[in-house]
Amino acid sequence: MVTEPTPLSTTPAPAEGPPEAAASGFTAGHRRLIHAIFLLSGAVSLVYQVLWMRQLGVLFGNTAQATATTLTAFFMGLAVGGWGAGRLAPRLRDPLRAYGWVELGIAGGALLYFGLMRAYGALYPSLFRAFGHDVALFLVLKLVLGVLVLLPAASLIGATLPLVGQHLLRSRGSLGSGGTVLYAVNTVGAALGAYLAGFLLPLALGFRETYLVAMASNVALGLAVLVAARGLPAAPVALSAVAPSAPPEAGGNAAPSWARIRAMAFATGLVTLALEVLWTHMFAQVLHNSVYTFAIILIAFLAALALGSFVAHELTRQRRDPAQTVAWLLGIGSALVWLSPLLFYRLTGGLRYVADHQGWLGYQVFVFSLAGVVIVPPTLLLGTVFPYLLKLSESHSRSAGRTLGQLVAINTVGAILGSLLAGFALLAAVGLWSALRVVGLIGLAALPIVAVGAPWRGPALRWGAAFALAVLATVAARGRPAVIRLDPVDEESMVQMWQGSSGVVAVVHSSGGLIIKVNNHYTLGGSNAVEDERRQGMLPLLLHPDPTEVFYLGMGTGITAGAAMTPRVRRATVCELVPEVVTAARTHFGPYTSGLFTDPRTRILAEDGRTFLGVTDERYDAIISDLFVPWEARAGSLYSLEHFRTARRHLKPGGVFAQWIPLYQMSRREFTIVARTMLAAFPQVTVWRGDLKVYTPTLVLIGQSTEAPLDPAMVARRIDETPDPALLVDVGAGASRLLWAYCGNLDVARSWIGDGPLNTDDHPLIEYLAPVTHRRVGAGEARFLTGEEMLGFYRDLLAASPPDRDPYLARCTAAERAYVRAGYLIDAKSVMMVAGKTAAADSLDRALGAVMLEVARATLPAVATTDSVAGPP
């Protein structure tokens, strides 16, 4: 029932209890119960946010624009819910019961999300084909879709704080002290939810079951609240309309106006979310950027905000002027923001790849510690401001719920604009370090908002300005740290750099030539690896008789995709996720790409390749998926069952799908997961060696829509047509020049792969297991598939899929099948030579000679001695 509020008495409560306890009629135990429920509610809400961000990322693409669109839609829901509930709360007879129904409603809104996402999944391809050519219009369309799908549940989440505040905060003095506790409790819950969603639940349960657990939690919390509300008096709750006298400790100072308080709420939201975006980009320069890394940064940020709320609570109990306190928090916090780039640069040794040789636990401790030193202090100070504004709001408030709702909504709108400003304007316009300084200046610029009209403004602002200027002068004197770390060992020098919402992209000249770096430590290839990169583009095309329509997922330098520029190809479509990478490759790598950027047959899209495949109605003869770092956030989705099935649907009859694998970034566990997953999507998957490298080997998994055997005559013809036959090992003739790279048939080797889980969008095993393996390898606790580990891997695959019993090689001659064993022996000999095991290398050389003798006897029966057979180079 809704009714108009009636002001409550401001008669002081007895000294032995909190004022709100005396005025409300409920016990301290009841208050603790509501706080516990509200903490868990915050945890569940953050779990939802993580799940929604991921699911909409899969639908819209993992571009920075799509992520910002999803985040904006979520925050808009929070703002709408906070504002609406704030206006409604004072008129409710029982706000606690309303809160219980809201928790149940969140579960209902989350359930609605399932149906809407299914409908959007069917509708989105048509929308993309109709509007995808207009980037701006399509971003607006994504925002509309995101708002529609998230608004029901997100607005209810935004309604929780005003309703709980309306129930618990029943005296004017409790708005500051009690409101800060509520905000702190909910933020602690959010940090807990970030940990659960970032570290535990997706791997243990999968995203769908995690979602169901979150819904069940909302139902349980709602029922618990409804039970707790039984027996409590139902009456409209409002704060007295009579302004209290000024506290003596303030010297009679007038509190800031309600308009200035709301302006401060907006400014703090803008600054804090802008900082979260920028600090995430900053940490990306030195970390492996997995889901765990970003979860750690989010947890540290939320923990600092929660700690700031508790500090705000303590400040409300002290006899000091609230406005002056806010001014000092803003001034010192903003100064620390200015210091954060220099501090981060120094602590990371000039943007080194940190914690490279630490185990998984040590890595987490290091990143948490780094975040604790760089992020927590300024976030704590700035995060104290917003909850502390509740103290300043007491003289303006008639209703706790309405005050909380308005301030949270305004703060959230500021957060939306702050994240967009930082991610899309400041990074591109002034770069990372300058963007942090601009945000620090915005924090300082907010000082006059709270200081205007205060008698203390003269001395306080003078001292605050002096302190801030001293910090700024110190930072300016030390100069601006570099954004890209250049390795003097490789004689690296900067050629050109771009900074944007997707990261820092640089073209660097090294002793080996030009390379592209993203976020310092991710190299996308370079001119010193032209042969390897062209081979990646060429090898899959040699397995198709007439590849006229080709799709490349991932571009990097463009050298790989340049291999498609042959007379047979009529159209090559290339998708690259990072727009700045397209610019860098077009500007500096044109001479190495066989006309990729000038050929009219080429279409280059700055788009998520997986998303494009999911929405286009085009079909291809060959789809070639580039090397992807398996532990990078969201890269695991490119090894998922859903993605592989989408790729198969977009193949023409007889088409091939190629997934390149960086063996030097995978253990056997990750490889077998990917292999099983790809076999679940394709009836036949074969394995081909990408090179003969020992420490950075690659291979490619070739999926076919049919189980047709290899046609050696066709392969021989295609090799004769290729403009770069020198890229193949010069051993044998015809198809043999490619068969040395053949490693086995995964369909035949199913028993070797074994039964086990698949990598799916719901259970993203690669995304969550690969980062742990990466850290364990760094600590010497696990091994990637390099060196002798790679050799054992190839040996076991060959034993599980012997060439003589492989149906894929049924049309090959005995001599051609022998080249498969020869390829293994060539690789094994290289490994032993690099390892310094001369005797083993000699033994392998003799075995290789015996195999080549078999080849010679099969092709030239008259040959009878090994001396007449030339071994491979």
C-alpha cells in the first residue's frame, strides 16, 4: 500500500542505544540480519553483472564499444531503479516488505533475460545485416537492445538501497552514520561477488548454473526478508522537515546546498569509474590479462570503495565540519591519482612483464599487492566522498529512501559518463598517463562545488591548493613515464603508437625488423617472421581444390592474410578486433602483405570475427583462425564448441576450417580440451605441423565438413600453383612437400585424446584453466608443449594415429605416407640438436635415413643402397 509520508519526531533517543533503534521499534539483531541479507544481495548483483557482460559480449562481440554499450545499459538500469524507488519509498507503508518483493522480482527479471537473449540471438543476425554498415547507428541499436534486456532486473537491483535505507534509517542523524554502513555492506558484498564470479563459480558450475544459483539466491533472500518483515509495524517513514540547528563543532557553518551535494555525487561517480577504466588499461600493460587479472583489479577497486564507506562512517561520528572533510578527501585523493602513473611505473620496473616466474598463488598475491599500493589509497579517499555526502544531506532530507535513491542515481549517471569519457575520449585524445591526470584535475575542479559559501573556504582552499600544487609540481618535474617498454637487447625503437579504448598499439623497430605490440607484451607478428606467417595463411588453402572465398579471423600484421592474394581467390574477408591494429598494419606492413590493403578483392573489418561469422549469411571455402593467446580474457571463446559449429555452418561443401594453436602457450591438458571440442563440431580433424621450431612451435587443426580422404594429386597441383613453394620443406616432390607437416588424425586418435569435458560458452575451460597453467609453467610446476615435451606429444599422436591405418591418407602411396614419419624425425632431430644431445640426434638421423630409403625403394625399386639416396637437407 502506498501513502503519503508523515514526518517523524526528532526527539533524541536514549543514550544506551542508537537513535534509529529507539525510533523504529526493531532490535539490533534485526538490523544485523538486514545487513547480512543486503551484503549477500550485493554479491549476487555483481555476479549478475559479470554474467550479463559476458553473455552480451558473446552476442554483440568483444569489442571495446560493445563492452561499453553493455556496461552503459546496466548502469542505466541501476540509475532508473534508484531514482524510481527513491521517489516511491517515502510513500510505502512497509518498505522492508517491498524490498523482499524486489529481491524476488530480480529473480523474475533474470529469468526474463533468458527469453530475451534467445529472441535476440535469433534477431541479431538480421539486424546486423540491415544496420551493421552504419557503425554509429548500430551502436545505438546495441544500446537499445542492451537496455531492453537488462532494464527489468538492473532497475530492481538499483531499487534495493533506497528501500533498505527507508526501512532502517528512521532518524535524521542516522542518514550519515547508518547510510554509510549500508553502502559499505553492499559494496563488500559486491567485492565478494566479484571474487565468486571471477575465480570460482564459472569453472565449478558453468555460467548457466551460476546464473541459476544467483536466481535461487535472490528468491531465498526475498523470502528471508518477507519473513523478517512479519510482525513489524507498518507505517510510512519520513525524516523531520525541520532543519536541525548547526552543530557546535562546525562553528555554525551552513551545509552545502542540495544542488551542490547532487553535483558532488555526479562528480565522484564520474571520477571513480573513469579511474577504474584507466587503471584497468594501466595494469594491462604489465600483466597476462586473463579473467583472473581483471577480477583482481575489480575486487581491489570495490574493496577500496567499501573501505572508504567504513571510513566515511567513522568520520560521521567525529566532531568536524563535513564540507571541509569532503574538500580534503577530494584534494588528497586527486593528488594521489596524479602520482599513480609514476608509482606504477617505478614498482613495475618500467612496465616489465611482472611476476613472470611466480606460481599461481604468488602471482595473485603480487597483483593484489600492486593494486593495494597503487589503486587502493586514492580510491579509498575518493570513495569516502560519496557515502560521506549522506552526512551533508541530512539537513536537506525528508526521506532516507528518497535521498539515497536520488544520490545513487545521480552518482550512477556520472559513472556512465566517466567510463565513456575515459574509454573513448581521453585515451584516444591524450593517452593513458595524461588521461589519469585529466581525471585527477576533474577531482580537484570539484572542490569549489562543496566549498562555495563555507566560511572556512579561504584557509582550507589555500592549504589544499598548496598541497595539490606541490604534488603536481613534483609529478611534472619527474616527467611523464613511457607507455611502451622498449627492449635495448633487441635494439627496439619506437616507430609509431596509438592509444585507444582497445589498448596501446605500437609499431616497433627491432633488430629483426618491424613488429606490432599490443599493451607492451603481446606481439602480433612482424616482418622478421614473414615466412612463418605466410605459411599459416597458405597451408590450409593447399588442402582445398579451389579456394575462391576465404575468411581470416584475426589479422595482426596482415602477412598471414596476404597469403590469400592468389589468382584463384575472388574475395578475402579479414576481421581484426582492434581498430588501431588495422591502422598500424595498413600504415607500415603493406610491402609484406602481397597487396592485401590495396587489392579490391579484400574486405577488412574492424570487428569481432566470431560475432561476424555468427551474423553473416556468407559461406566460405576456407576459414582460417589465427593464433590466439589462450589465457587472455575472452580468447577462450575462440576455442569453444559454439564457435567451431558456427564456423562449420559457414563452410561451403568441401570447405576447411583451420585453427592455429600456439603449442608454446598450451599444455597437454588445454590441447586435449580443444581437440575434443573441435571433434565434437567436425566429423574429421587432422593435425599439421606449422614449423620446425623448438621453443615457439605452432600447429594447425584442420576441420572438414566431410570425412573425405586427402587427394595427393590435388595437393600436388595446388603446390605447383602457389606463388611461395619455397615456404614448404624442400623434401620429396608433389604432395610429399606438404605431408612432412602431417601429424595425425584426431578421429583415429580418440582413445589418446580421451573422454572429458568440452570447452563451451557455458563452461569456458580454456579461459579459466590456461591462466593457471601459464603461472605454473612460469614457476616450473608445469610445461608447455615445447622442446622434448612437444616431441613426446608428437610421438604419442603418431602412435595413436599411424599413417598406415589412417583413412585420411587412404589415397596416398606408401612412399607419401612415409613422409609423415620423416617429418616427425626431422622435428625430433632438431629438438635433440638444440638440447645438445648429439647421440640422440645421430640416432634420429640414422632412423631418418632408413625412412628415406624406404621412400626411395617404393618410388625407385631398382635402388638398393643407402648411398644412392640423398637425405633431407
